[in-house]
Amino acid sequence: MAQNQLKQTKQRRMIVEEFVKMNAHVQAEQLYIRVNVRGAKVGLATIYRTLNLLKEAGLIEQCVFSDGRSVFELATPGQHHDHLVCLDCGDIAEFENEAIEQLQKEIASERQFILYSHRLYLYGSCHKCQMKNPTKASVA
Amino acid sequence: MAQNQLKQTKQRRMIVEEFVKMNAHVQAEQLYIRVNVRGAKVGLATIYRTLNLLKEAGLIEQCVFSDGRSVFELATPGQHHDHLVCLDCGDIAEFENEAIEQLQKEIASERQFILYSHRLYLYGSCHKCQMKNPTKASVA
DNA sequence: ATATATGCAAACGGTTTGCAGGGAG
DNA sequence: CTCCCTGCAAACCGTTTGCATATAT
């Protein structure tokens, strides 16, 4: 838990608990709904404030997709993954690729750029959606 | 020009003209200012509508950074570049890396995912800012 | 007791939309 | 002459903030 000079409150406990249950790709709004469905009233503002605290504490990470929605995930120290985003159903899959990570480091160091983080998004159509839609035009 | 069943108007001409002059990393707000500085009044809404049309026509591409700002660039058919974003000064540099592009295609095809596009962002501190700031803590 | 956290509602910033008037074809 | 485009202002959406109250320590 966030024992970083933060008070422990029942809403924070609930938020963290539900976050962990959702266990990936958490959106503030959804978390808000899930927390409130089961009893206690927690304001949306508190959800956002808590998510930001957790992010600052390095416990969770944020990904901003091209459609503007923001998704949070439990931080996985040491490793990293990126996302395959289906533009048809909105589904998000993950992948890891050490070779790409390595190339990124090379690119950064070539330019004397200090890398703090990176995000790689692959946008397209997942297998499921290809089955559903006989043909498909491209999108950005 | 966008001869895709679109009417040619003086505001559209001005927008495109200024867009090309800025020649990279165009933000709607900036474009709005530049177009209006030199004469004619063009509404922000028209800027957005035109940018969206150009995007749909495949003439420009949009990148959404993690801080929410959205940047447009002339489409470069056939090739692609990605971005190094400095979290200190906001500067954006570009790079191309064929090996990374290749790996992405492999990842997608392994998962039977049809790739439409992708975005890779490297976030960190550029050389200039490293000089200015003796020490620096990390950011997401 | 004291500082921090909460809920609410209002503010925000970037983007989109509805509408009445204007201009391209 | 018709339909598309424009400007304006209002609506939107996700997120943040101010404030008075409630709560953890």
C-alpha cells in the first residue's frame, strides 16, 4: 500500500482494491462505477486524485490512447509492455518485445536524449473483428 | 489540394497554406493564430473542421501526446517516423527506424492483428535541457 | 488537535456541434 | 439556386480545482 506519507482512508482502500480486481486497463470512469456499485459513495474527483497519487508513487502507470481515453495499469517494475489497440472493438492487447526496447535505447543515446519512458501503440483490427467484418477500410 | 468533393474556399486555402509553411508539428491553436495574424478572420471551429477533413482525406496525420496535446503533420506516404518528446521544454524531434517498423509488423502478424498504423513516443529529456538542468528526476 | 482527505459543484482546456447567414458550384 | 461552408456561441468530455466539511493520526 501507499505508505508514502498518505493517510489511509476507506475510499482509498476501496479504490485500490477494485483497481487490483480489474487487474488491467483501468479507466477512471469505470473504476468510479465499480467502486460505487458496491456500497459507499466515492466522488469521481477522489478517484482521479487517488489515481494521480498512485501514479506519482510509481505504483501505477498511465497510457493515453489516440482517442483520448486514458488507461491505468499496475506498474510492473523492471519490465514493460506495449499495446495493440483494436479500432473496431476498442479491445487492448499487450505485448513485450525486448528487441524494440533495445532499439529505442540506442536511438535515444545516439541523440543524447535521456529516456524516461516510452509508449508504443499498434492500431488496427484484432482477429475477432476481422472475423466479424468481411471487409474493412483503414482508419487512423 | 483536397479535390475530394470538397469546396475550395479562401479559409481552407489559407489554412492549408499556413499548415504547409509550419511544415511540421502543427497544433490547431497555433494554426488558428497564424492564419488570423495575417488578415482574414477564420474561426477555430473551421480550423478543426478542416484539419479533420484533411485527416480523413489522408493528407495529414495526427499524433496525440501523453500530455493531451494533439499535433498534425503532413502525411508522408510510404514512410513513417516517430517522436522523441522532451518533457522539459516540450520540444519534439523525429526519428525513423526501419528495424522497429519491421518488428512491429512481425508482432502484429503473429497475433493475426491487421496493422493500420502505429505510434511510438519516446519521452525524456533532450540534450539542450540536460545542459540547462544540472540534475533531473524522472517523470512519466 | 491538526493537517489531510473528501464530496460537491464549478472551472478547465481542447474539441465538436447547432444554427442562421454567406459563398462556391 | 442549391448545397456546402463559415462564424459564433453553446455543448461536450474527461479531468482538475476551490471550498467547506469530515476524518485519520
